[in-house]
Amino acid sequence: MSGAEDQDLSIIEILLQKHKTEKKSLQAEIQAIKKAVPKGDKKRDKIAKQKIAELENALKETHKQELETVEKSQKTDASDGTTTVLGNNGEEPSETRQKSKGKAKSMQEKKAMKAKELADRLAQAEIDYEKSSRFKEEEEIKKILKDRGLTVKPVTPDGNCMYHAICDQLKSVVEITELRKRTATHMRSHAADFLPFLSTESGDPYTADEFESYCCEVEKSGVWGGQLELQAISNAFQTPIHVIQAGSSSVKLGEQYEQSPILLTYHRHELGLGEHYNSVMELVENKEEL
């Protein structure tokens, strides 16, 4: 096998490994999207299924195009291969040597062009990302946190992200299962504070049984949490909670409490359906470069 073939094989292997990693990452995101849909919420379930289909199709098309590009370049290189013909004296004729040199130069030029094309594609991908809503949101949140000497601390996007972030901020005072249980218990014992904010798809207020079902869902792992649950946690632990977000002021809950606030970041565009919470931590300059 020639050096060129070795190089192409390496490119294929690297590309397939990249595809495998991206598929695994997408599956994790899909699971997070599915778990984020409240049980019985047909509208959110429909939106989730549409988004999942879009993500799967987009990744499939990207992988197809990348493979076709590499396979096409392999065929082009193979067609440029040379066969050395020796003269009667056992030496390569001058004309053949010149043709070989010309083809070698042509191959080098084509490889240089492919390298430039790849660099251009990567540069364009970077430009596209920097124009995306996700990038703009990340940069704004990063700036808000940096002014406070903080940075985002990512948590697992598995439907429990808000609770993971809270547990991280509480420094392991409570585990996620216990946190969910205490959240639901507080909501049950203060139903009047939460029922006015809950309604069915038709707009009817929750009945007592529907509210109990909602609280049971809060206790389950993988069910997405929002502002009602944050309010319940703030009250249950008598601790302020500040949610930092891009595009608007921070949401501040439990301001009547004197403890240092729990700090979270809220991201609309980080995941497929856009809703995700992260924790924060102290900013260490150049940490990302270490």
C-alpha cells in the first residue's frame, strides 16, 4: 500500500470515528429532549419529535456529504497513479521520468487544493457558528459571568439539568433524588401558591388530582423542571436563587432570604429544544487553554 493510500485510509478512519462520536452525542441530546417532555403533553411531544427528526436528518446529510467528499478525493488520487516503464538498459527513460515528475507535481498540487478546501470549509463552519443564536447567547452569558469573576460549569443534559445545577450549588448538601422529593413535598404543602400557575391544554385550571399527578412527575428523574420548581426549592431551602440569562435581566427568586444566592445559567439555544440549565463556578483565567 502506498503512502497516499495510507493517508487516505487514515482520513476515512478519522472521519468515521468523528461520525461515531457525533452520533453518540446526538443520541444523548435526543434522550434529553424526550425526557424534557412532560407526560401527556401532546403539543410538546409533537414539537420534540419534529426537532429530533430535523437533528437526525441534518446529521445524516452532513455525514453523507463528508464521506462522499473523501471517497471522491481517493478516486481522484488513485486515477493519478503512475507505472514506471524501464528501458532496455534497465533505466527509466528520460521521457517517462519527466512524465512521472509532472504527475507527482500534479498530485501534490491537488492535495494542496484539497487541504485548502478543507481549511475553507472549517473556516466557514466557524463563521456560521459565530452567527448562530447559540454562540451569541453563550458569549453574552460568558460576559455577564466574567464581570462577576465566574464562568459556566456545564451539567449533564438528561432532563435533570436544573436539579443537577442546584445540587452542585448546594455543595452536595442534598442528592438529586432527595431534592426532587423535597421540591414536590413543598409544592403539595403550599398548593395555593402553585395551582394558579398550572392549567390543562384547554386552559382549565388544574384539579386537585391533576396537581397531585404533577407533583408526582416532579419527583421522577428525567422530568424537566422550571420556574415553579425553582420557587419551591428556594422556599424549601430558604435560599435565594438567581437565574442568569441572555437578552434580559436575571430572574431572582427568594429575595426575602438572607443566604448567598444559588446561581444558575439558563440557555434557550444550547440543546435541540433550547431549554437547559447550567451551574457556575469561579473563573480561572486561561483555564480553557490549560
